Amino acid sequence: MNQHFTATTEPGDQAATQDVVRLVDLKRRFGATAALDGISLTVRKGEILGIIGRSGAGKSTLIRCLNGLERPDSGEVFIEGREISRLGERDLQPLRRRIGMIFQHFNLLSAKTVEDNVALPLKIEGRPKAERLKRAAELLDLVGLSEKAKAYPASLSGGQKQRVGIARALAARPALLLSDEATSALDPETTRSILALLKDINRRLGLTILLITHEMEVIRSIADRVAVIDAGRIVEEGPVWSVYADPRSEITRSLLGAIRPQLPPELAARLLPAGGTETILRVDVAGEAARGPLLSDLAADAPGAFRLIHGGIDHIQQQPVGTLFLSIPGNHESHLAEVITFLKSRQARVEVLGHVADPV
């Protein structure tokens, strides 16, 4: 592998041992609106952190504070150990080179070739032309677009444009790559290829990546940790598999709704708040508890009828994460209580969804 791609921090750089990003009690208001309301967050060297939230949650303000385009009203922004929120424009310039940025709508210059777009940050730095073109060639090879070096953006597909944007963002060998909704303008297949590329770059270069998105599938695909932002606050944070398995906040459950297993609509429509002949349970289980023979152990420990009617086991970050929908026939409250007690003893999260009048 080319030596240029072995590290993102120069040898001997003290920042190599520090968190790449540290935010401390960040606040920013626009009139009566609190865009950021006490954000504290750390991005560790070499990790992929996803920040997810709905429109208006504060994601754009946060990313602008990170790259120095917005100044917080209070709080601190540390990049590689240096506080940047009070720096003047002159001092910010070299720090901005440590931050690469990829955008939703690519932001390529239509009058420049692909290689010139990639080399642009180095031209702004004043690097010699030969060095710029050499670096552009290396990066286009990295993103699989060597044959497009002399092409213009208008001839590229959306996915190819984003690959050029990623190559450009890496030109100055940044310590941090910011991705601002970088896949939301792409079709699902192209999105998967771009996310795979980002994951590969993270692995090969040890590059720290911060993803801003409103799509939980993006977070699930490549992030190590996720932070959920709502109304300018971090409402939930943790490893992706853990948050996926047991979301604690209402906003997280809502954002996960499209990708977590749900009771099929035709069954959900039959649910009653009370009565009926069967009780429907939702059982969420993860980690070690999801690796064992949960249902066969349940049958042995709490004898009585039950049926699996929907769900299964998925894997996120090499961790098993399961959602099972069980039907417990009859009106035997003692048997239902035994089932729930057993499942909770196996660290499962159990919810009684309702009852149905006729067998499922």
C-alpha cells in the first residue's frame, strides 16, 4: 500500500494520543431558539461516530462549530487538543486543513476536471503543481476513479461525484473527516457503495470520521458509536448495537422505527387493550443473551404454550441483536407472568403489545 495512506497524523505529533474532537457544554442560540443547548461530546481517534437527528435538531449548527464557520455563544471546541472557538481567521486556517469535508450535493467545480477538483485544497495551500497532481492521482486510485482524472463533473454519476468529493476531502491528509448528509442525495445501491468506501478508508488510513445524518441505516452500516441529537441536546449515546437493541429515548425509537422489526400491520390492527384469547409480546434481546437457545430454554423453564409469530436475530457490529414477537395463548396470567419473568432474567426487554380475540 502507498506510504501516503498509512496514517493521518504525522509521526511524533502529540495529537496522535488525544481525542480528535472534544466538545464541552457547547451552546448557540439564534434569537429565542437554542440550536445547541449544552452539547458535550468526544470523538476518539480512528472511530466513526454518527450524529443523528431530525431536521432542526441542531446538526448543521454543530458541524459549523466544528469547522470554525460558526462560533458558539459558550462552551469549548477542541480539535486535536487545541481549543478553536475563539481563534481568529488567520489561526483557524491551518486547523481547517486538519478537517476534511464531504457534502450532500458534492460541491464540485463544474469548470475544473476531476483531478483539478481533487487537487484544489493543495492549490489553495500553495503546493507545487507536480505534487498536487501526484496526490490527486493517488486519491483517485483510492476511490476507484483513476480513469476519470481528465473528465468533468457533468459527465459523472452521483456516486462518482461523491467519490471525487471524498478524494478532495482527503487531499490535505486531514485528521478528521466530516460527512454532512453525504449519501442522502444518492440511491440505495450507490449509498451502500459510498458507505463501504468510507468504512474502507477508515480502516486503511485510521481516519476519524464524524457522520451527520437523519438516516439510521447509515449509522447502522458503518458507525462505531451513535449520538442522538434533539432540540440541541444529546439525548442518547452509545455503541450502535446497544442503542439499536435498547433505545431509551422516544426520538431514538422513532428514528429506528423504519429499520427495527415491527409487528406486521395486519396483526397490529387486530390488537386489543384487554381481553382476547392470546397475548402478544415484543421481546428485544442482544449480546450474550441473543447467542443462547432462548426459546428452547423458555419452553423448559416456563412450561406452557407459546409461539414465535414474527422476528428474528440480526447482527450489528458483530453483536447479535434480536426482536421476537411471541403469542401466549389462553388467559392464564400465571403462565404469562412466568414467561415475562424468565425473559427478563435473560436481560431481555419485554413489552406487552396487546391481545387478540382470535388465534394469530
